[in-house]
Amino acid sequence: MTQSFSIPELLKLADNIRFQPMLAAALNTALRTRNKEEYEIAMREATKIAIGYESVNVYTSKDYGTSSFLPGMPLFQPLLFKGEEGQDDLLLESAVLEVSQQKNIVVTPVQGRDNAVKEFINGGDWNLNVSGIICAKEHRYPLDEVIEFERFIQRKATIQVVHELLNAIGVYEIVILSHTLSKTPHINCQAYSFTAVSDEPTELVINDAAALDDQI
């Protein structure tokens, strides 16, 4: 849970523990800041000194914009499907991701050894479990939004994705394996979930230079 403190609260907290010159210096720095960004950095440092750990509001770390159906609600790591030529992108605002990976290792029992020999093959694909809700602003079922979602899900090709965590671990394309549309008690919402696996473009490499010359 994120905690936040004002300058008077930090001073009172520090007084109840012990006087800390470092805290006084940090608060003086906060009072001399020239903009909101500098003030937030200084206050996080002061909080860390006062209570022993850093209190960080996750929404100040990166601005993803705000929800289209919940006014003023900030987004956190939304998932974007990149559209094909002539197709708009699809933003899944409430997508919650669970990723896992199993390495491909050949295990070979060897006579005379208690432990088998492990041969590393590769890191393996990333497996994704994604769930979320598609909502409409109005008092209606989000039929158009669900149809657009289905167009991406039913695509017989990889889907390019933009997501902070996925892109950070090297996942830029996925293949949908299965999906579910679940019931909700709200008329303007449609819950969904899907499983997917990471994919990489296949590169064609021609090793026979002579064969290439013959074709030119």
C-alpha cells in the first residue's frame, strides 16, 4: 500500500523517533525545489530517511494516460495490439498479465551418476495468461469493442504488442492460443481472458552464394 506524508507529518514522525540531521536537510531541499518533479523526488528521499524505506506512488513513475471509461483513473501498463495495414491499434486498458518461461533442457541419465546430465538447448518461449475487462462508457453492451477484440484474437498470424514488461523481456510478438469471454453482472462490461505464447520473426538465411548468383 502506498503511503504519503506531508512535511509537518514527517517532522512529527521524526520527532517521535529521534532528531535526524539528514531528514532536516532533505526537508530543506524539498522546500527549495523549483517544480513538482524536484519536490516529489525530495519528499521521497525525506520519507525514506524518516521511516526507513522509500514510499513511491507507482503512477508517478510513468504516465500511461487515463482510462477512457473511468474518468480520472490513471492506467498502469496497458497492453496495445498493433493493427495490420489499414487497421487501428487496439488498447486493452485493464489487461493483467502473468508471464512464465520454461527452459528447454535435455536431461540424460548416466550410469554411475546419481544426477542426470543436463544439456541446455534454449531459453524457451514465454507463456502469457492475460485477463481484463472491455467496457463501454454508455449504458450498453460493448458489442463494437468486443467485435474489434475478436478480430485481433482470431488473426491467423502473430500480433505485435506494445507493453512495458513484455518489451523489456524481449517479447514483441505473440500468438494467441485460446481465449474466453466470461459473464459479468454489468451490462456495459465484457470480461475476457486469453493465453498466448511469444514468437519471433523467422529469418531466411541463404548459405549457398553460388545458388544465389544463379538466380540473379
